[in-house]
Amino acid sequence: MIYFLAVLAVSMVVTYLLTPTVRAIALKLRIYTPIRDRDVHHQIKPRWGGVAMFLGMVVGLAAASTIPYLGGIFADLTPVRGVFAAMVVILLVGMADDAWDIPWMVKLGGQVGAAAILVLHGIQLEVMPVGWLGVGGPLVQAMLTVFVVVLTINAFNFIDGLDGLAAGVAALGGAAFFIYSYLLTLSINAFDASNLVTLLMAVLVGSCLGFLPHNFYPSKIIMGDTGAMLLGLVMAAGALAVTADVGQLAEGFRFRNIPAYMPILLPLAVTLLPLLDLALAVARRTARGASPFSPDRGHLHHKLVDGGYSHPQAVLLLYLWSALFAFGAVSFNFLPWWLVTLGMVLTLGAALVLTLGPWLRRRALRVNRAAAQRALRHRLER
């Protein structure tokens, strides 16, 4: 694991050091977010933070290619080239959108194009890890892959509304995915832990950790669509690539210590918060006759801020929910199920109390005021 942690550190340091330069360039080119009614910030924020994250990931991948222990990942460069090419497409589309607010159809086309690149380089949904069922033919696999990639990209894009939120959620989810993939790889081959999914999660987490000091409230720069879509792409590529590893496990069922459904459960757990926010946004906008891609102020993070939480409090609370589901799912792999379930139930209870706290306090205040008014009227009537 030390080699993956070294790559993570490289991505983190590169992203951290390059972010101020990217910020200066974005300000000089006037690439910044204007003040809008739906936003929670009240100052101009330079965009393009995702460029620094991209460079951190790429340098991390390059550093990994020089480590002999990780040589197996680069024995066949086809998947690596596919991920890199898809990242470049998302980078260009995101930078254009951050600079000029390109039409949503153009942005969607770029996302589909990035997903198609992954398919052409062999990264696609090949097997469902429940009963080891294959996923249709090549056309069905390609269509499902494009759907998963576009869905995940937009889920992370939708949740990027508070300083540090998307980067922190991705770092927590990526860390959980990193642990799972590393354990999965060791169970396949105890002498070789080199795996593309583990590497992708390492550079993802590293870039997020390097960006967060500049992005946490009060932020100096935001990642923009460039960074949010990049995080969604890399997370989706990891979730898809791991299905190939699961296919290997069917031979002899050598991976008995980790449940067979985990490759489905974990990506869902990691992206549950972004996906939930995406589903609610689409339902909300469709119900009022608007485009699912039209912006509004109805996201989960908006509700928390409007409910009485401060900006950093809302972000930390959403971190708690992300960690609960992501690490809870991973814990089922190496801890007794009853212990994990008990811990998740207790943590879930605490998270619910914290989340509903402002609304419960306001409700109690309204009830007390109503009771006081009734008592006052009763005394006056007497």
C-alpha cells in the first residue's frame, strides 16, 4: 500500500502547489463565478480549480508508471490511455463551460464522448457481481456504460454548490473505494496489489486533499464544472473497471471474505449523496416544467444552509453522511455484520438528529409560542 500512498501524496502536493497559479490565471482571464441569487457565496470566486486537480492526477499517474511494483497496471496501456483521453475531453468541456457557460446539450455531448472513449478502451460494465451474470452483448454494455458515466458525472456536478463539498465528498468516497479495491486485489493475488482502480482512487483522493485547503470555506477558488465533472468521470471509471476484477473472482470463488454484492453496493454508497441530490433536482425541475439541467436553489446543501446551518457546518454534516455510507459499506468486508449494522444505526441516528436539529428547534419554538399565545388569550378572556 505504501506505493499507492506515495502516488496519493504526489497528486496531493502537485495539486496544492499548482492551485494558486491556476487561480491567478483564472482571475487574469476573468474566469470566475458571478454573484447569483441561487449561490451561497457573496464574493466573486475564480473557477478552473479542476485544472489543478487534473494536473495533480496526471502527474500522479506518471509517477506511478515509474514504480516497478505498479508495473502490472501499465503492462497494457490501453485502459490507462482510455482514462487519460476521457479526462482530457472532460477537462476541455469543463474549462469551456466555466469560461463561457456553453449550452447544456454541448456539455452532455462531451460527457457522452468521454464515456464512449472509455468503452473503446475496454473500460465498461461487463459483469453484474450478483450471481456473476454477464451484461448483455457489446451494444448493451456500451449503452449501460455511457449511462453510468453520464449519471455519475452529473451527480458530482450537481452537488458542487458549497465550498469544499464536492472535493470532500469525493475524497471520502474515493478513500473507501481505495480500501475496497486494494483488499479485492490482494484477494485475487496476494503477491501483487497493482490495480488500475486502486491507482485511480489514489490520484483522485490526492487531488481532492491537495485542493481542499484552497477550497474549504472561505474558499479562494472553486473547482467549477471542470473539477466536478472530472471527479465524476474518475469515480465512474473506477466503478466500471472493478467489474472486470469481479469477473476474475468467479473462478473458484476465492474472495469469500468480501460479499459478492459489494462491487454494486460500494459505488452506490460512495455516490449516494450526489445521486440523491441529482434525483431530487430532476424531479423538482421536471415537476415545475423546467429543464432538468436548469439551475435552482433547491439542492440538499441549500436546504441545510437555509435551515440555519452555517456554510462549514452544512459541509461537515454532508461529509458525515458520505462517510457513514461509504465506510459503512466497506466495513462489512472485514468486521462482523452485526457490529457494523449496530454502528451504522447509531451513527445514522446521530446524523438524523444533527440534520433535523434546526427544523426541530424551530418547530418547538413555534409550538411554545402558540401555547403562550393561547395561555395569554385564556387569561384575558377570564
